[in-house]
Amino acid sequence: MENIRCQPSSLTRPDGSATFYEGDTTVVAAVYGPTEVKLSKEQIDKATVEVTFKPKQGLPGCAEKAKESMIRSTCESALLCMLHPRTAVNIVLQEMQDSGSVSF
């Protein structure tokens, strides 16, 4: 396992962004929020965390949905969701290059 490196990204639209590297694997992450949440996903006591993982090629499948679930669970533990009830935090991950390090 190689060291994971992280650099702030210069994406202009998200509230925060970073590029992660492990070997030849590269993933760009963007965070939006807290923002308005869809009524169907609203939680009255905490923020809703939504994660979207976009593979380099093709449409997301079961493996990507599993990655989204694990990342969502990790981020919900790390974020102070109780400070922003009835809002959403959206995290978008774009796989740029996969040399095997994106596997969980």
C-alpha cells in the first residue's frame, strides 16, 4: 500500500475540493453544503449526507454504490451533522485514474 497524498483543488463551484493520489490512482472530491435538502430526504435532527461516486468510464454499478455507502457512513461520523439540521451535504467523487487503489 502506497502513501495517500492530498492536494487542495482549484475547482471553483464547490464549497471545497481536493485531489487524492495513491500511486497512479487519482480521485477528485468536491463538497457542497450545507445546502437545501429535498423534502423526501430531510432529517429534522441532522444534516443529510449524500455521496456520488462517478467512475472514470461508464455508469455507476453495484460496486460504486457500495463505495458511496461506505464513504457516506465515514463522512457522517466525521461531520458535525447535528449542527445543520434539515440541510444536505453533497460529496461528489470523480475517478480520474484507477490503477487498482480505488478498490475497497
